[in-house]
Amino acid sequence: MSSAILERAPIGATGFGTSSFGAPAPSTPGTGNWCVVPRCTIKVEKCQGGLKLKCSCDDEVSCGTLQNLCKMLADGMCSCCCTLNGISICQCNLACGICTCESTKDGVCVTCKSGDKACCEIIQACGDCLSQCLHSGCCCYVSFHNTPVCCGSC
């Protein structure tokens, strides 16, 4: 598998930028806090009731990996974390809407919507923030249930 299509993403029980205090017990084996996720191009679009995140991959392997990760983890809590030079700039938890994921020919389309007007406005404001971060050069990690499924830029 080509390393050009994959990116290391930090993982943790509570999301990005978290650390645990204290050392593991001597008998507890150490665990890594990184996983490998497909690299993609991410576009953020407003839609009626919320937003759409369109994640597209350049090759078959990364596209298949992305689609399989989403198939296993999607349809639940979706969040996005934008980083610049490894520093978390923005984190949006799209918890006030219902997020679904569908496969496309070159990736996935994540749709987060709410029937509540205020929640819709929050979701779309998160989309505006994500879009600005992407256009400013940030890397965006899309996660389901705090597990990254892809990372990308615009």
C-alpha cells in the first residue's frame, strides 16, 4: 500500500488533543495512539437542514479503505478536527444533527441534518468554520464515534 495515500491520525477515547495522566501498570502492555487513515479531498457544502462533507480519494485502495471504515463506523456521532502544523485549530462535533454516510464513486458523502432550525444553523456554522480552515491550509480529520475515518484538505 502506498504511503502517499494514507495519513497517521491521533486517536483517543475522548478525541483529539487529549492525553492521559499517569503511567500504565507494569504488567499492562503499551498501546499506540495512532491509526492509519486514507488521505482525501474534502469539500463542505451547505444543504437544506444541515451540511454535506464530500470526501474523495485519488485511487482505488484509499477509496475502498474509506468506504469500508465508514460502513463499519458511520451513522452516529460525527466530528471533525482541523489541524495546522500538528496543532488542533478547530473541532466541530456535529452532535445536534443526524449524520449518515453513503458511498460515492470516488469516496463518501457524509450528510448531517436536523429538522430543528437552531440546530441546523449550528451545523451550518460548523460547516462554515470547517470550510474556512480547509481553505486556509488546515488538514481536516473526519471521525465517527471518535475514530478517524479519513483526513484531507480542499
